[in-house]
Amino acid sequence: MDLTLAQEAGGSSLLSLLPFLIILLLFVPLFLNGRKQRRQMQETQAMQSALEDGDVVITTSGLRGTIVDASYEDTIDLEIADGVVTTWLRVAIREKVAPDTTSEDDSADSSGSTGTSESKPTIH
């Protein structure tokens, strides 16, 4: 009889820890996700503050343009077409386009030795 009481007492101590273990298991992923978001935000802010004239960027609305004036603290001027310059907030810049990707696309188009004639739509 004393043996069964001892087993029940040991089992109840584990049951009393169960809510704390469940809470711990729920908050660990939340904590790790918060750290990941904070790191991504810092990387984005560093990219936005390091923008220079001539960089090709994409805004949060999907507009692609070339920076013509990045001398202001909060805004930049983007050339979105020949002679069309618009002013944007720096925080509206989502990503910087790597210059290597545009030159590879141009060289692939200019080689044209594939033999197939694909017609690409022109966006105006």
C-alpha cells in the first residue's frame, strides 16, 4: 500500500510540471522566430542606408528603377523610365537588384544562337 502511494506522489509531481513544459514548448519557437525577423529587419535597414547612385532597385510595390540621387537622408530619386524621375522614401525599397543578373540576361539575348524565335511581350 505504501508503494502505490509513493508512485502516485511521484506521478503527480510530473503532472504539475506539465503546464510549464507545454508553455515552454510554445514560447521557444516564438522566441526564435522573433530573432529571425529582427535579423532580417536589420539587414534590410543596412541595405537601404547603403544605397548609392546607379543602383538598380525594386520597391515594395514592385516598381524597378535606377537611383539617380541618394544624397537625402529619408528619400531617394528613382529613374523609372528615360527622363522620368520620381522621389521615394528609402523604406519603400524592398531589394537591390544584382548587376550581374542584368548583364547575363542581356548577353543571353544578344547571342541568339539557340535557333528558336521566342517573342517576348514589350511592357510600356
